[in-house]
Amino acid sequence: MRSNISDDQRALTIDDANLPVVDLGGLFADDAAEKAKVAAALGDAARTSGFFYITNHGIPQAQIDALFAASKEFHEKPRRFKMKYWSGFTTHHRGYVPYEENGADFPKSINFNEAWDMSYEAPEDHPDYLAGWRMTGPNIWPDIQGWRETVSGYYDAAFNLGLRLLDALALELGVDSEELTRHITYPTSQLRLLRYIENDLPATKELVGIAAHSDFECFTILLTGSPGLQVMNAEDVWIEAPPIPGCFVVNIGDIFETWSGGQFKSTQHRVTNIGTERYSMPLFFGLDYHTVVEPLEKFRTPETLEKYPPMKAGEHLMRMSVNAFRYMADARAKGDLVLDFEVPEENPFKREAKGA
């Protein structure tokens, strides 16, 4: 199998990183000055590229290795096994997402990935679950011994890391963390276990791992095992973001750009079709579905309020998801999925790169 990865796109060391590397060790110390130092470094990265690596994050390597193994175990199952858990069987998007679900215009364009999607566990009597299509509700699990414990254990660890990052970013912005965390009771925070599929097709704008996009939530904590990720840097130029051993990749999402009145950048990124199998696991750290998101009070000006009109966190997620998953687009076309808000053709947070 051919690979589209050049020698300069392979795994990096911290000293060779193309993006900022933030040591989170100070967040776990009982020292206000150390926490402020980490918060300042996070804020600087969030204001420039909006993408950065984090090290000393507190999640054991053994837990990371177990998640990779669990993802591989599931994705190597026969398709007939995986399709028993198809996300289209649910009303709240849980379970298996085959590669042909990735975009309403398949097969004109192809995202060469498949995924397992889970999220924050909500009870069956939660009103958003009862309403249907609201990204909130109970998870489903494949019949694989020990799989649920491994995956949910990692989810809890990554989600708790997200809470630490949220506190630090609130500190950096000079706002009370409670102003942000009060919107997190049953959030739409999703973990995706992605496999990029081996193929012999070229890397083009129509044949990709994942097409260029920003993320819709607060931020993303990404675990990836091989190259392929490209991000738009502070100069709006595409650069490679290969994995660094022991690090996660974090990027700011649309919600934090809105909260900060544009000070933090929700950054475009994509995954090229490298042709070889590749695994990655993003945790999209989100808010409760009905949270109204707008610039925080200290960042409200006539200009920021015009640029960032109020939006519900969950509605923004649904606006971007409905055409990203073929089964949702089909249900909407048939009238089986009725939304009481408009769906734009593209994300209003999208930026165009300079050059290719």
C-alpha cells in the first residue's frame, strides 16, 4: 500500500513541534502562580494558532494504549457486526458511523473514515432525549467483553482533563469559571473513535480523510497515533501537525471563539487521505444543548455582538451535523427530521487558507 506521507510529516519531538507545546503540570499543583503561568501559555496559543499540543496532562499511557486497542478491536470486526450498532438506528447519534455516512454528497466526495460515536451519558427520561435528534441520551455499547469499561473510562479521564482546561482558560480570560461550568450538566461532549481507511486512491479535495472544518464545541482534545492532520496556523497557512509521543493535540472550537469575542481562534483543520490505516480519538468538549452562547459580558461590544449573535450550543452542533451525516440529511429530506432553525450551507466560523 502506498503512503502519501513524506519524511517531514512523520512524528515529531517536542523541540521540533510546528505548534506551541503547553506543559500542563502546573494545573495539578497547589500553587496559584503555577496555574496562572499555564493559563497564560494556553491563552497565548488560543489567541494565535488556536491549535497546540499539551504535555503532562495526567492521563496514563496505559489508558491511552488500551483505548487504541479497543478502537482497533471494534473496527476490525466484520461490517455486519458493526452495522448492528449503526448510529442511524438511534435518535440521538450514538454508535457506528460507516464511511459512506460522511457527507450528504457521497459518493461525489469521500471522507475515508469510519467511527464509533459516544457522548456524555444521559438518562432515558431526559427531555432532550425524549424530544429526539438532540444529541443527548444514553450510550449504546457493542457486545465486546470489557470494551465499555475501557472506552467509558478513557472518556471520563479526557472529560475531566477538559474541565481542567476550561478552568484554566476561564482564568486566562479573567472570568469566574462558574460562569462557564454552570452550562455543563448533560453536555453534548462527544468521543469519536475514528479509523481512517486504507485505500489506493489519490489525495484530492474530493478524496480526503476529513474535509477542512472548524470544531463546533468549546475545544477538542485529540489523541492521534500517526500523521495526516493539517491545521491552519496563525498566518492562515496549512501546516502539518504530526503526533508527538506523550502529547495530545488541542484546538479551540466555535463556542470559545464566541465567548471570547473573537480573541480565541476556532481554527480550520483537515486530515489528508494518506492511503494507510490511521486511528485517532477526538473528545469534543461541549455544553448542554440549550445553552445560549454569546460573547461573555466583559467582551460584549457592538462589534462582537454583531459578529457573534446568540446561538444555542446544541442547535449549532445540529446545524453542522445534519449535512455531515448522510442518514440525518436523508431523514430531513423525507420530513422525518424537522428542525425549527435554519441550516446554513457552511459553518459561519469557516476561514479560507492562503494558498492550497
